[in-house]
Amino acid sequence: MLKALRERKIGKLTPKVLVMIGLAIPVPVFVGESLKTTPPRLTLQVTRDLPGDQCGRVATPNIKPSLPVSLRRTFHDDFDEHPLKDGKWVPHYAGNIVRPESFYAGGEGSDFHRKTEYNGEQQIYVDPIYAGRGSVPLGLDPFRVRNGVLAIAARRTPPPFKSVLFDNEYISGILSTHRSFSQKYGYFEIRAKIPAGVGVWPAFWLLANNGGWPPEIDAIEGRGQHPGVLAMTTHWRSPSTGLVQTCGFDFVVPDASIKFHDYGVLWTPSQIVHFIDRKPVSEINVPAGYEDPMYMIVNLAMGATKFAGVGRVNADSPDVVEFEIDRISAYQIDSF
């Protein structure tokens, strides 16, 4: 999602890299029911042969020889209770330095860890203890749990809170496992409905737990102005040039905003493979810089200038929009 707090420059991409600055046309269409279970053990099929170039789509149907990957579950949240209750998640960015939780509670400059200005975002991430510019918690909670489904709600900032929330147009939510869970290699999956609308930018993604950027794996991002169009992307830094490079593809899931689907990414020592409903759709040779464990982030941003198909919020943007999440899970590789 290019949401690094410390990195402010993105280098020019090499010609062999697919630059995700617009919609890739044509794109495959994926339909079908999501898998409703997250078993303790899981086997996924990946192609035996690595892509000839840096990355590529997986043909539908896949004509390459397949290889099973055996996995065991290491993290699971099916959101039967508030996500901040048991310490699995924190509601802000963490950065590369471990600080006490009070550092993120409020005060001038606290918005730095509650949005990424570089992306042109127009929301601020809140939680019940966040005080904005002040010192008294505002009691704003963007998280709702209903019937085992978490909803991250973005809404226009109430006028009385506008100044204390740094004049951001929206309030919304983010959840990160930076403090509780990270893993080197494995399969990371979300089952969710992907909301749409002008300025709507939902995402589920991974960052390295050493605080650096890149690497970054975007398991799924929604292009809010284009309902059903979803991006799956990998970012890394070229060791020879020092420039940030990106490879990814758009996919169409026509009912993504109204039905739950499973979106995942498998990271092995040699491949990064994206999945929709546990079927591989794209693959990439693991780039340089993927040495450290990674943690998970799920968020609903509003407004973008660096990610095509989202747009800036305006009068046509929804006053309230929800990112509904049934579960998030992670698996470690048993055999490959």
C-alpha cells in the first residue's frame, strides 16, 4: 500500500516491472463462493516452475505442473469480540522503534502514526483512547463486531471533532499485529467484503517487523472507484540501484462488495503467490530484501493520490462505508 512512515521517495521502475498506476485491462474474472472454514491445517497448490520473468499471472486453468504446500495455522481471529480486547491488534502504525502505548494516545504530531500523508489520504485512524491534538480520549470507535463479523467503519469527521483531529475529512480504523505476531514465510489470508465508492481504499497487507520499507506485500487492495477491481502487489528495493520496484496485477471479482471471498498470499523462500478463494492467480520470484518476518495490517483508508482508481473524497463519497471482515488467519509452512 506504499504506506511507509519513514520512506518518502519512490524510484523509477525498471521496464520489466509492471507499474500499477492504472487499471490493467483485460483482467480475469473470478466468481464462486468463498471457503467458509479456516482449518488448523491447509494444503495449497502452487506451480512447480517459477515464472520466467520476474512475475506473472497464473493461467486459468493453470496448465503448469503443480506442487502442494502443506501449512499449519499459527494465527487466527474470527472476530467474535472487539479486536482491541485481547491484545492481538493495535489501532495505529508502529514505526521502527518500540514506544510505550501512551505515545500513540494523542497530542500534537500524533497524526504521523495515524495516517500516511504521502499517499494523499484524507482520513485519520482513531480508537476509543485516542485524544487527537488534546489529552482527553475522544471515545471514537471505528470497530464494530456483529454476528462474528468485524466492520471497520469510515465516516465523515463530525464537525465538533474536526480541529482536534487535524482537520481530516474522515475518521476510520486500522489494525496491526506489529506487537503481537510476525512470521517469516507462510500463508496470510483475509475473508472479507471489499467496499467500493469514491475515495474508498480498503487493504490487507504485510510489512517487515524491523520497521524498514520496503519490503511490502499487498495481499489485497480495493480500487474504490471501480467496484470489484482488486489489486495484488509486491514491492521491493533493487540492490543494484536502490530504487523501489513494484510488480502486481488487477483482478475482477464482480460481487466482491456484497459477498465474502478469501484473499491470501503465500510467501515461500522462492515464490510469492497471490490467491483468490485459495486458487493461485499471480506469482513472483521472491525479490531482494525479504529476509525479516512480516506482520499483518488491515485498514480502510479514504482518499489517495498515489494509488490509481481510488480518487480524492468529494461530495459523491459515502458518508459512511464499512470494510466487513469475517476472519484473518496466518499459516506456517510444514513442507514444500
